[in-house]
Amino acid sequence: MSKRTGGKAATNRGAQNHDITPAGIAAGTIVLTLHGALPVEYLTPGDRVVTRDGTRVLRGLHVRVARDEPAIRIAASALGHDRPEAEMVVSPEQEILIRDWRAKALYGVETAMVPARRLVDGQYVRRETPEELRLFTLEFDSPAVIYAGDLQLACDRVAAEV
């Protein structure tokens, strides 16, 4: 386990395993942009997305249709007051910034980037396998933490240099 301190959060990142479902957020998840809160599927490259570090230009938006793959359903307010503000679905590997007793219990720090699969409790954060799910991955010039569904989510996919 390694800890990322540059983003002021610990993370549990190991060697990349290509058998693991990539990070992503489901269609319908609301993302904050300079043009307001928009469902992720309405974003296009060039949009300015609000991140922890200010705004970033969205370089790419990748859509993947997951069929019979695991997903994590997070109930409204499961991770704090209005966090998320509505029920949302993410891939098991989608990292979520937490800053409460969960970060302390899992990593012994005040804030941590945690894969959604580590937050499963079976009641408010549940693993499920939908028949079909559209997952979106946002791409920026460098890793970013976006505001989506009133949570802070890691976007580590980086645009390739041309």
C-alpha cells in the first residue's frame, strides 16, 4: 500500500491489474462544470470541469458499456450529510475522497482516496451486478479530483501527448 500526500489524501494504489474493472461513474451522475451541474453523459471535450485545484479542461470522455460486471451502488447520504446527494453508481475501482471516521479506520489518516469496493457495507454501500451499465471516465492533462454527486472522485486518466 502506498500513500499519496500531494493531493492531501492517502490512497491504496498497487500495481495495475488489467483484470480489474477500470474506474468510472455511471450515466446520470451530476458533475460540476463552469456551465453548472451537468449529467456526466452531457459533457464533451473542451468543457471546463470544477476540480479541487480549480477548473480543468476536459480532454476526453470515454464511455464503456459494462455488461454483467460488478458495480457499487451508494445510497444518498451514505458517506455523510448529502454525500452523495442522490443515489449513485460507480465502478468498484472508482476512488472516492473520504474525510471522516472511515479514513481513520481504513488508513489511520484524516482524509483518504478509497476505491468504492472498500466502502461496501452491504446496506448503504452495496455491490451489485447490473445487466448493463454505461460507465464514463473523464480525461484531463493531469490527474484531478472532480465534484460529482456531491462527492469528490479521482480522475487519473491522463490525455496522451500529441
